[in-house]
Amino acid sequence: MESIKNDVMEYLFAPHQIDQIVYGDCRDPFSALGMHPIPSGGVSVRAFLPGAHSVELINRATGEKVCEMTKIRDEGLFVAIP
């Protein structure tokens, strides 16, 4: 998977969402985390896993690895565009 570029971040997260999630201030974390459509027609997958060094995205139906998620914050915020 290609690295997540900064110009892509604008539709992965609203700027205020990242700090809210990391610092536990997000009132509706599911509005930011999980699978979400992106303008290109695909989806982004977002996860907050404090303490994780790496995260693999797994296809639930097949159990196969789809891709490695990219860590965008040291606190454990990961994104992928499979």
C-alpha cells in the first residue's frame, strides 16, 4: 500500500477530530473511526489502538491480509485506503 499523503488527510479526518480522538474528547468516535467512503469512490479505514506498533487490515470474509495500516500519530491512530 502507498503511504498516506498529507493531502489525503483532509478527507480522512477533520482537523479537530485527530486531537479529540487521541485525547479522549471525541463525543462520537464512530463518526471518525471505522470504514468511511472517500470522494474517489473507495473507502478509508481508521482505527485508534493505543500501544499498537503496527496494524494489519484483514478481510473478514476470507481472513486474508488486505494491507498494513499507516500510523499517523504515535498515540496509536492508524489509517488505510485499501
